[in-house]
Amino acid sequence: MKRSALPSLVAAAILATSASAAPAREAIRAFPPAMIGTWGYEARSCTEESDDGRVEVAARSVTFFASYCSIGRFRSHRDGTVTGHGRCRGEGETTTERGSVRLRLESPTSLVIALDGGDDTRYQRCERPIPVR
């Protein structure tokens, strides 16, 4: 009796497909260069130094007017979102706690940011760096 090679070919195809499938998340070492810079909540946030609606994204940190996160672990997701986990200090606080920040670049001039799984906030890229604080 002759055995069919079909089952072994199907199994080989399944193994090859699963081995080449892209992972859902990938570890990276910093925020991508396209996300780094000064971002404003609205146009005047990028031009008026007294406006507190700016955020500065650096390679391993995110600084808002009244809060700051130092990021130690990063994950890049298939949809382009990058999640950073680290130590954050909130408004009026003197100690840091574990926190996370999620960034998604919608275009070269639009970045969506969410802190600790909260709501998304859309920022626009500032043409020039301006101090956040």
C-alpha cells in the first residue's frame, strides 16, 4: 500500500506559514525617530511659550507641562503604535510610579498619545522646539 505525501506537504506548509508570520508585538529600544520632537495640542501651543499644551517626546521619555515619564521598556505593534512602560510622575507629585504611555503616529505632523490606557489625545508637530515647561 502506497502512502500519500499530501499530509506531510500540508503540515510543512502550515509550519512554514506560522514561522514566517509577523509577531503581534516587537520589542524595541526607544521611540522611533519620527515620533521624537515637540508636539502641541493646538496651533498656539507651538508658538506661545506660556501655553501648557505641549509635549516633548524624546527617545526614552515623554515630558508634559505637569507630568513626566522615563521609559525603560518599549513594544512596537503591527498598527504602528508604540507602548512604553516606565516610571512616571504626575502633576503635583514628588514620587514616581509605574506607568505607561502609548503613541501612534497618524502622519508626519499628527501624533496620538494616551497615558496609562486613558483616552487618546491628538497633537500636532511643532515646527520648532519650544520648552515644554
